[in-house]
Amino acid sequence: MRTSANLPPKLWPEIVDAATWLYNMSLSYAYGLRAPNTVLDEWFRGYFKYYEPGLVRAATADLWPDWSSVYAYGCQAYPLNRDQAVG
């Protein structure tokens, strides 16, 4: 990831964190191509008799990971507010 985006070596901790998050949020054949949140929800339902997160279920009915804010390293980004622009 670092070499394909031409990033400096000092960013390796951030890149490892991002790679770990991507791996953990991706579908896996080990879980039957289910989302990690779905697997966790099924586990809670199996082991805790009275588990029913009504408020959580209403707020997040879809248990699939949110990929809307994931971008490739090296892609161009532009600030939305000129006041917050650096440089």
C-alpha cells in the first residue's frame, strides 16, 4: 500500500492500522461471506438470552460495514473549507 502510493516510510504505523481495519471489515469465507457485524450480532444472540439491542437496531438497521469514507492511498483530496486548508 505504501509503495504503490509513494508514501514516506515514516507513515508505516498509519498504513498498518488502515490495512488491519480493511482486513477486519472485509467479508471472509471463514464466516460464509457475511459481514463482521452480522457475525458478531449472531454470536450475541446465541450466547446471551435477553440480547435485543432495540435502540442500536433502530439506529443501524444495516449491519454491513460503511465503505463510504474509504479511499485509496495516493488519491487526491481537496479541503472543503478554505479556512482549514493547510499550506
